[in-house]
Amino acid sequence: MKELNEIILPDELAYSKEHEWAKKENGVIRVGITDFAQDQLGDIVFAELPEEGAEFSSGDEFGTLESVKAVSEVYMPIGGTIKAVNSDLEEKPELVNQDPYGQGWLLEVTPSDPSELDSLMDKNGYFEMLKGDA
């Protein structure tokens, strides 16, 4: 596992305490898990994601990631309607490990309340939380 100072945390993302990230792009919010979360899970072998059109509230469980170590639930950092899921993960779930902020994204949400994004942590806040958990 990586040391905390080796964890990659892009500046432009918002972070949840459940270790998801969110990025606003063209009116939708792209969601994935953080580098810390994928590192803790180990090799991801299966991703169970919701159907497009499903609606969730902030904090709702929307799927699971199965790794060689465990099955972990993933949670909505922001409420809204699922606009798209990353279908590439059906054949290549390892993309979450290889590129958690790029090709390993999980889903895109049309937010019901875009201001919920402001309640998430920035890079520094998330890193401080990780230091507290370590």
C-alpha cells in the first residue's frame, strides 16, 4: 500500500468522507473513487453499478466494488439521476486501480441540487481527514 504522501489528489476535484471524488463537467458530475480508496481495496475484479436513469440522494449506496481483498460499497457524493455509467468497467474493472481519476471513473450524475458539491471537501480537507484516519 501507498504511504499517504504518495496518494494522488487532483486539485480540481471535490472529495467525500466515504472516499469518492466528484468533478463538475458540462452540467453533470463525474464520480469515482479516490486513489487512496483503490489502493486500500487492492486489485478490483468486479464493479456493480446502477442503471442509467436511477435516482439517488447524497450519501446513498449506489453500487459495489469487489477486490481480491473485500467487497466495498460506494456512495453518492451528490444526489441526482444517473446519466451514464462507465461500461468499460464491465470488461476491465482494473481501470479503477490503473487510472482512478481518468478511465476508471464510475458514473455521471445530473445533480438534483448542484450546490451539494460545495459541501464536499477540497484536496487539503480530504488529505487532513486521511491523516486523522491513519
